[in-house]
Amino acid sequence: MRISEHPIVQFNKGTKVKFTFDGRELEGYEGEPIAAALHAAGVRILGHSPRYHRPRGFYCAIGNCSSCLMVVDGEPNVRVCVEKLRAGMKVETQQGKGVIR
């Protein structure tokens, strides 16, 4: 289920690339938002709220909320709804507030 239309965000398809999400190899299109590639791969929960641990998903898609914060290539608190996918990226579910250990 690939998102192809959004009222604000453009989803431009680049070449197909591979990346990892929590240790699993997935595919997406270079240049599309990481969250869109995860959504297309069936990933609906992008993290959990730090305080109540409630599941969070792909919500605003424009970088305004904090529902999509993940660790990307070792950097915490990346908004994957606006971060562009590149080949070989390592994307991980963020635990808590994303403090680097």
C-alpha cells in the first residue's frame, strides 16, 4: 500500500533502493520520505509515546508533530515523514526520547 498522493507532500519516485528497518532489509524509492517507504512495506507503528508508550504512526506527514521520530544512521529524533530515503540507510525504532548512549 504505497501512498501516492498527499495534499502537501510530493512523493517523487526515484530508483528502487534497499535500506534496513530494525534489522530487516526493505525496499523503497530513493528520495521518497522514509515514512512512506515504511508504510508501503506494511509498517504502521513508527514508535511509542515517551510517557504513556502508546503506539504512534504516520500522522501529519509534514514534519510538524513528533509521531514519526526515529533513529536514522545512528542519529535520534529524525522526523522520517520528511527525511528522504537513500540507499543503505539504517532506520531504527526510537526508544524513549532518543538520547544518544
